[in-house]
Amino acid sequence: MVTVSSNSLLSVGVSSGGRFRHVYIRRPEHVNLCFFPGAHALSGLINLNTRCKFRQQRDGQIWLKHQLGHCRIGDPQAIEGTDKGLGTPLDIHTHGEMSGYSGDLNDLQVAIMNSQEAANHTPGDHPDRADRLESLAAAFNSRYLRLGDLIDLEAALLSLQEAADLIPADHPARARHLASLAASLDSRYQRLGDLKDLEAALQKAQEVADLTPADHPERARRLSSLAASLDSRYQILGDPKDLQAASKMRQEVVDLTAADHPDLAEHLQVLAGSFTNQHHSSGDPQDSAAVHQNYAASFRHSVNPESSRDANLQWASALQWTSFAKADDPSYVPAAYSAAFTLLPEILWVGNTLMCTTMPS
């Protein structure tokens, strides 16, 4: 059994299938964390100086995942090596007051109040203040996604900005805090359309990428986020340099992904989409060749069994490849159609809603 001890307010925030789940334990003597009923995929934040991720497996247990070297967790030998894969199953027993949210808006309000109290009682020079501010921002963001009230997004941004300001430039946690800030700035850009927010998000995301070493497990995801923001700016300003930079980053994402990784097909298809945009902008035949090369490579990899959306996304990508091939080089049309037909057993089931329902004519 893994035990987490703390003399202060412990905040655990988890997101499940788009629904917010947050658990607070006030001044616990010890807390044993485990399965949250009804969750499909969990990721959370423990305010003990580090971020910890959780995933529910098919046997109904939560396994600890990610780097836990600085967590104040009992029996460190039990979690040795969990940053490289699934680790120790956790059980739940709590001592102290606990409130949990599993869909009820009132519980989310309580979660925000407790996060705010934790932040208010943490001095400005306390080493945990930045993490507690980020936890508060996560709660505000969850309510924003639920209700769409811009005030919550603004509150999240204020907390995230303060958290980022508290982290020195050479601190290993700076990239993580800046990544959260960039994501919220991008959310406000998507809501209000203010180019200043997009530029600020890009600046933070670029700093995140610069701070993330080539062998860091989060580098691929962070590069993907930066590339998406560059795509957004291209749509507004039309500078082909943004497209080229986005494609370069997505190529690195592919290069960083192991040949047997379940997400490789998706990364290849996103890269093919980037080269499609470049080809429409420049007409360069090399971009056209890259589109076909990456689409073809993507369909040589199996669908990720962990995500029910992957087959639908691959179906949409097959149709996009077919449309591009018909306009660009019909010799690739048979391969594109073949890729689409191969996916039919994965997507033709009752209740599935296809993103694209017809083949290109």
C-alpha cells in the first residue's frame, strides 16, 4: 500500500472523460489514493511538489504513472521505476475531511473554494505556492469548460501567470507551469479572437519547447501544442513561415515517437496534414510527396486500442488522403481507398458516429 502524508491541505484534481473530479483532504494524517468509481481515464495533480498521473486499467484499478522522485510517498521502493511505465496499484482509505466532485456543480464550487483557501494560506515565498495556484487554475478551467463563464478563464489565467512568475528561469518545473499558461492563453484566444492572446500563447509555448530537452517524455506533446498555435497564426496572418515551422516541429514529433508506439499513426497523419497545408500554400512537389509518404506510413501502423476515437480519426484521414490524391496524383488513390476500406470493421458498429460518412466522389 502506498501512503501519502502531509500536514497541509492536500488537493487531488482529476479529469475523467471531460467530466471534472476533484478530491480535497483537509489536514489528513495520511491518505491512501485509489480508484475513483466511474472514471475512464484519470490524470491528476497532487500538491506535494510534483505532478502525478494516474490511469485506470481494465481491472478497475488506478496505477501510478510518471516521475515520482520528489513525491513525499511512503515506501519509495514500491514505486521504483514507475516513470517508465505502469507502477503500483493504489487503494483508497482517507483519514480526515474529504469532499469529492463527480458531476455535481455544487461539488465543483466546493473544490474551487478549497483550492482558493489552500492558495490563500500559502505564503508567497512558499515552495508549494506555484503548484497550489496551478491546482486552483485547473479548478477554474474546469468550471469554465462546464459553464463557459469567461470570468473563470480570466481567474485561471491570473493564477497561472502568478505561478509562472514564481518559478525561476532555471527551475525544472518552469516548463510545466508555462505550458499550462500557454494552454489557457490559447483558450482565451479561441474564445475572443484577440491576436495578442495567440502571440502570448506562442511566446510561452516556444519557451516551453526551448526548456524541454530532446529526451524529455513531454517534448513531443509540447511541440505538438506549439505547432497547433503556429497553424492558428497562419490562418490569421498567412505567413508561410508559420506553416514551415509547424511542419518541422511535427516532423520532430514523429522522429521522437517509437516505431511501435500506438500514437505514431496519429502523429504521421497530423504531419501529413501540415504538408497538405504547405502544398496548398507553395505548390512545392516535395510537400506533395511528403503528404503521400506520411499518409501511407500512417496506415501501416495499427489503430491505438486505448482510444475509441482513433478509428474514426483514421477514417477521416483516409478520406482526406483520398481527396488530396485525386487532385494531386491519382496514382495514390487506390492506396488511399484501400486504407479507408481496411478501417470499415473498426468503425461500422451500432452507435458509432463517423466524422466523415461518405467517400469522395
